[in-house]
Amino acid sequence: MAEQQQHEDKTALHLERLSEALDSGVQQQVKSLVENLSGSEIGDLLESLPPTKRLAVWELTDPTLDGDILVEVGDEVRAGLIRGMTQEQLVNAVGDLDLDDLADILNDLPDTVISEVLRSMDRLDRERLETVLSYPEDSAGGLMNPNVMTIRRDVSLDVVLRYLRSRRDLRDDMLGQLYVVDRAGRFKGVLKMRDLLTNDPATKVVELMDTEIVPIDVNTNQRQVAIEFEHHDLVSAPVVNEDGLLVGCITVDDVVDVIREEAEHSILTVAGLDEDEDMFAPVIHSARRRWIWLGVNLITALMAAAVLYAFEPTLDQIVATAVLFPVVMSMGGIAGTQTLTLMIRGMATGQVGSGNASWMMRKELLVGLLNGVFFSIILAVVAFYWYSDIGLGMVMAAAVLINLIAGAFAGAVIPVILKRMKIDPALAGGVVLTTVTDVVGIMAFIGLASYVLLAG
């Protein structure tokens, strides 16, 4: 948390200084501010600037960082930057990207650029790129870098060292550990760099390699990949296909990106927003992107209003109901949201599944019951104190108890049902929950009021 806050403060400081330099119109000052930043840092800044300032900064960045920046920014921002680049600039920008990064943005490039980039690659790299593109973007296959360094287990450390010295294309992430495969390319283990450097060169790889490393299946969801890295404190991990063949590796920098994307997705989808949406997109464009969930919310709100309309005579005769029933709906909504959030988080991290979902539902129902009893007593006393009506206090208590139980039940059940329907619970769960707690709250409180107060 402290590191995240430090990153946010650093980005905010860069943004403030950059905005001041842009407002002053001194290009050299702008250039000096961005020239020492990484592609990722510049990408964050570009996403934080309005379109005119964004393009001004983009034109002053080091062209050698263009590819890294394009990989880091969101889809809409990337599309805007690409529109302003020539074909030659784009080819130069993406030509030196790692294959996994190139795969991430390849479909956003113009067809002519894609053709030229592919022609400039050798056959092996083209095949590796095609391999990455053949897997879903949110899978281990879509996340991996297919360009891995492999060795055989029957060779000596001296042979491995001479092999490494002959390579001119070594990346930093290749030097943590080397992947051991058999003649067919099946993964057999890893040789850590410290073992390579600290043992007798005549030693065979098979004597030192670690065979306890469990590779990640190429079809594993990226969320599960992040969990594996967390549970096993991994820096990199091999990726294998259905036949056990080593097809690539995933490094921790890619997993950090996944964690960030998942966090942004969880926050934004609750409000019906897209994590790739440009914050500074045109007003009409942003408004249209939000219509669908505003429309869905309007429909659900009208459903609650229709229930309320059915009890209009009660509202006309008992003014207290108009004052108190929002409290009932609010309490149920909060209780449901608490349960919904826990369930969605548990399902996202793999802590809640078919094996324990029913246990979680029972537990949350009991929590709702306990909280309902506690707060119903408090609100009954408040209602009686305000209106000196014991019947109204009893109605208030019963309605709050019912709605807190309903909210807890809905919060536990809704994510499970939505997931079975292949709908993202984080996206639709809140809307459905609000409808349930509003309708149940209105029916419980005003329905009981109609029966107890008016009938009595």
C-alpha cells in the first residue's frame, strides 16, 4: 500500500510539473521532464493529459520509447496516438518490441504496418508470434513470451556457459533461470543461474536442475496465473501446452500488469465503466459509453417505483412511512453490498467456488440475521421515540430484519448465478442487488405498515 501511494505521489508530481511546463509553452523544459522517464511512466502521464497536451508531449518523447509507451497506454489512448504516426514511425516503434508485447497491440496497428513488421521478422519469430496470438488474450498463452532460452539436461555447465556467451540477444529476464527440455521440447526442469555460476563447469545440468518446478498450463486464466505467482513467490514461470511442450515463459512484470488490470476492472465495472476508456475522450463519446448501464439502472429503479406506486394509499395515510422506508432500503443495500463484495473478491481469488459457496451462503445468512436483530431493535426504538407508536416501531423492526436477511442472501447468491450465466458479477451484481433490496424493502415495510397499522 505504501509503495502504491509513493507511485501515485510520484506520478502526480510529474503531472503537475509537466502541466506547468506545457502551460508556459517552453518545449525544452517539457522535453527535459520526460527524457529521464521510462515508457511506463510516460504512458501514465499521457493518459492523464487532455488530447492537445497529450499530443504535444508525445511529439517530444524519445522515439526509441514509442513502442514501450504504446504498449502501456489504454486502447483508446493508443488508437489516438497511432492515428498521428506515419507508417515508418510505427514500424520503427514496434519492430524491437518483445513478442508478447507486440502481440498485445498488433491488432491495433494498420494492416500495412502489420504486414511490414511480419516481413521484417525471421520465420521462427513469426511462428512464435502466431503461437501467442492463437491463445486468448487473458490466458497464460496470451500473456507469455514465446522467446525462451532452453538447454538440454545431458550437457555440462561449461557448454551452457559457452552457449550463453555466443548469444547476442539475451534479455534481462532470461538470466534468472534457464529452462531444461528434452529432445522433443518437453519441459523437464530449470537450472538457476546461481547454480550455473557457482559449480564445477564439468558438472552435468541433470545433476543440478530443479525438477520440482510446476509449469503453468497455456490455457490457465491470467487471474489464476497471478495467484500462482503470489502463492509461490515466482519471478518467472515456464508455460507448457497440452503435450507438455515448453511454449514460453511468464515474468513477474507481466503479472504486475495483470494485477493492475484486474484491480482497475473490479473498480470500474461496478460503475459500468471500461478500464480502457480515455478519461479525456469527447463528451458525446463518453456519454454514449455510459448509456447502457444508466438505462439498466433506470429500468430497475422503475421496478422499485412500481412497487412503491402500488402502496400509494398507505403513503397518503401514514406520513411516517415516507420518512422511514428509505432507512429500510438503505440498510438492506449496505448489508447486501458487503456480502456481494466478499463473494466477488472470493470468486476472483479462487477462495470461493462450488465446494464452499453453499457454506458461505449459510454463513452470510446468519450474519444478516444477527445484524438484522441488532439493528431492528435500535430502529424500532428510534421509530417509537419519534412517533410514539409501538405498532410503527414493530413494523420498522420487522422490515429491517427481513431486508437485511434478503440483502445478505441476494449478495451471496447473485454472484454465483451471474457467473453460471457467463456474466461478470462485478459488472451486473450491484444493479441486480439494488433492485432486490429496494423491492423487498418497500414490500416488507409498506406492506407490513398497510396490514398492521391501517388494518388495525
